[in-house]
Amino acid sequence: MMENPVLVDVTRGERVESFHRGAFAIVDGDGRLVASAGDVEQPVFPRSAVKVFQGIPLVETGAAAAFAFEPADLSLACASHSGEPGHVERAAAILDRAGLDRHALECGCHWPSRQEVAFDMVRRGEEPNPLHNNCSGKHSGFLCTAVHLGEETRGYVGADHPVQRRAKAVIEDLTGAALGPDVCGTDGCSIPTYAAPLKGFAHGFAKLVSMKNVSADRAKAGRALIEACMAHPWEMSGTGRACQAIMDLGGRKVFAKTGAEGVFCGALPDLGLGFALKIDDGAGRASDALAAAVIARALRDAEPDLAAAFDGLARKTLSNWNKIETGEIRAKRLD
């Protein structure tokens, strides 16, 4: 396996203190590599970065229409949210429309990642429940699809359940990869996660936004989810999160979704491009910066001013507890 290049530096003063290796791919709808670095054929687990792919059956089956999903609901169905009150309330409302409640969720529970929210809960003597799980929106979508199709909801996280078989089929279609047991793992929210090449994930997003090499209905469903996320980035992320910052800056020209262990995927709908990246050591600080740099590279020719803004987002100033600047996280400029 080839050694991936250093794509992100972390400085202290004028010196590089730490660095992060990784790979990225920008791909068009025909599968052509527009730009890349590192080994883009090495299979990686995309984790939460492909929640749009997993959410496509929610739209394709008619479940989203049957349960009156608004765009903000579709965004939450693609979310790794912060467990803020608005996220929890919206997930609960989605389940209620399907005749379910939080007890139907099989994603497990954890404290909200938004620290202030978690502290407020502790002060009130509250405990987290599955609605606070960052994946509760996606799981609510899974459950709605099962209810709509008359399927047993218990065990919907299992690889053999129709909900997960549909999600797998979509991922295979969009990436072009055969997803067998040898590339299957268990995600943090207990559903199967499948490893495939970075290039394949980037191509999948490019297919959806370019409407090339994919069925019209699948592209329509994927674009509905992508457009919902761009219109409602807070619902699919949360206050101060990288996904929201990227999509706010992009002004509905950029879709981006993070995943655990240093993964980011996304698309530039107007350009018909998809991208995917992975930081080797799994550092989120590096994947956040590299995502901005990759987007800047994709926009360089068509939208130079917006590309420059993303170049700025690819650098983050670091400060100590006395608010003294100590260095920065900086992705390499990709040209």
C-alpha cells in the first residue's frame, strides 16, 4: 500500500509540530478524476459521510411523502447532529407521525456533543436517551421506511433487515463496488458500514448531482436530500459544526458531510462534481481543514472568489487558555 502524502500541518510558532497524511478524490459524473492525492483506490469505511446514500430509500419508497417530511426533516435524516433541543424535538416528531417513539430507536444513546446542552441536562438532573444520539434522525428515517412498507421495525439495524439491504444496494449502485462480508463492519450507531474506495464514494455523489450513470429517480431522491441539507445545514449538523460552516459559506453551491475517523464526502451540484477524503490517523481537526481545501480546489476555476473563501476556511488559528495565538491548523493548498 502506498504512503499517502502529508495534506494538513499543525504549527506552533513558525514550526510544524504535527502533521496528518491522507488522500482525496474529486470526481465527475463519468467517473473521471478531476483532482486527487494519495491512494484513492484503497477501501475505507465512510462512516456517517454517506448518510445521504443511506437516506435515499426513505424518498424512493414514498415514505418521506407519506409521513409529510419537510426539507428540514430530510436534512435531519442525513444528520450527525449535536443533540441540541431542536434536533431531539424534530426526531421525536418524525417518529410520532409514524406511530412510534424513542423506544423504537436502536442506535443507542450518548450525551449531546454540544457541551452547553449536556451541561444544562446535568444541571436539570436529566439523562440522555436515544433521541440525543447523533444518528437519531437517520434512524427515524429508517423506521419510517419500515413502517411505510409494513415491515417489522424490531431489528432494523441488522444487515439482513430489508432497511439495511436497501441501503446497501444504493451504496453498491452509486459506488460501483461489490459490498460483501469482507468489507463490512459495524458503525457506532449499530448499522452495517461498508468499506469501498474513496474514488467510488466521490463518484457516487457526482452521479447524484450530475444525474449521470444513475437512474433518474435515484438522482432525484439524492438531490432532494442534498438540497435539503444545503438549505438546512444546522439540522444535519449543529451549532459551530464544520458541516454547517462549510454549507453556510457555500451558499447552496456546496454540500458536505463529515464522518468519523477523518472522513468527509460531498458534492458541488452546479459543477456536477463529488468528492471524498480520508485522514489516515482519523483526526477530525485535519479532515475539517482538508474538506475546505478540497472544495477550494474544485471551485478554483469556476468560482475563484468562493474558492479563496474556502482557502481561508482551510486554516484555523490555535490559541492557548490565555487566548494567545500559538499556531494554526492548515491544509495544504491544492492546485
